[in-house]
Amino acid sequence: MIAAAVLPSQHYQCIDRIHLRDANYTTTTTSRGHSMIKTRPIIGYLAASASLLCAGASYAQTADAPSLQEGDAWVYQATEEQNTGILGSTTRKWDVAIVRSGSKTMVISAKAEDSNLPPKELLRNADWAVVQNINGKNTVTNRPYDFPLKPGKTWKVEYDTANPDARTKVQHITKNYTVLGWVDIKVPAGTYHAIKVEMEGEWSKEFNPTAAVATSTVTSTQAGSVAISASRNASTQQSASGRMYDAFWYVPELKTHVKLITENYQAGGALNKRVTEELAASPIH
């Protein structure tokens, strides 16, 4: 398998489908009883018409659900930025492939090229949606695509997680997706015509109350022993909320994204984590 060649934009794909068979056309006019034949080029007319047709098609075009197969594979360059007081970043290449493809679900393998560990295998829905066990039920937690994709289409993913950690009573997630439209995008593997999807989301947390605590210690001095006691009343931390953002550039010919960005922000608005994936090669079948 070899890397996919750079795909032309949809605009030029449209023009290529129009056959310019005749470079000229003829008309006959009469002047003072004589016939005269004039030949006029029509390439300009056809090209102009093609441009109009393709411009309209680019706005109306939809992207249908992909037909994924075992062996479909992609190579991504992923950069992860993490805010630990100082914003640091790491970049790795990942080999991603379809191990098993079914009518409703599929299994994906992902392996870092610089790792000696075996590939990770992940279960996903056939439309690339992520399903997790939330409160004992299988719940869609991320749906980057709601096929067919068409500019202006919207959908939502919303769920609550009870006690995701010891401090948190409940965490609420809301993700609002919008198909923005068709764009040309350049990534390490080439330039592609992609349909862009954005997600604007919010997270919020309610915290468990902190129990009252009473402590006492005894300290020995020259004058004798001194008992010291302290107590802390029960309290509940104020609720917190923050925002999330994702962007996906989906290319139908490649059956997946050529670029994605996912961002998570702290309650104060500071960036917590950003992951950027770009297609480095696509030896897809």
C-alpha cells in the first residue's frame, strides 16, 4: 500500500467531468443574398457554465456514510498540547487501521510508530461515533458525523455522568455539532476538498459535600502537655463549568478526517488540553 495522491478540489473534479468535444460551432447568416459562415469558439461558454454548475454543486453536495472495510488504513501526525502550568507539546505518528468492520460497529487498531507496544484496539460505531459505559448504559459520548453530512445540518450529544471521581457528584456534558460547508485544506499528505464539522460544547460539575472533620493533637512542653484541637465544618465546593471545541475536516474519498482539532478549557477559560491530528499518509484500499 502506498500513500494516496493529492486529490484535486471538488471544483476541478466537476470541470473534468464535462467533455469539451467541439471547440467551435457554426452559424449561417445572409447578407445581400450571400451565405456567410462564422465560426465562434465555445470553450469559454462551456467553461463558464461548468464553473456555475460546480459552484452550485459544492454548496448542495452531501457526504454519505462511508463503506469501511478491513485493511483500510491511515497514518496521522498527532500533536498534543498539555497545560501543566507551562504549556508543553509532544508530536507522534500513529498507524490507524480497520481490523474488523460490521454493519453497526467496527474495531480500529492504533499504534504509535515510535512504540514497541502492540496496537491498541478500540470499538467504534460504523459512523465513527464513540460509545462509552455511562452509569451502566452504553451511551454515545462523541458523534463527529451524522450522515449524510450537508452544510447547515446540526445535531446534539448530551449526557450526565454520576460520580465520575471521588469529588464530583455529577458531570454534565453538552456538545452541539454544525456542518459548516466544503473547504480545501492542506495537510502533510496533500491538499483535499473536505466538509468541515465544528462542535461547540460545555461541561459542568457539581461536587460532593465535604464531611465535617475534627482533629486533636497533644504536644509536650516543659510546662507539661498541651492538647490542641481543630475542626472543619461540612462544606460543598461551588459548581464549576468550562467549554470544549472540536473541528473535523472529513473527506468522503478517504472515509474519515484529514484533520481534527479537539480542545478542552478549564473553568477560568485557560486551555487545559489541545490535540491536533493531520493526515500524513493514506494507504487506503
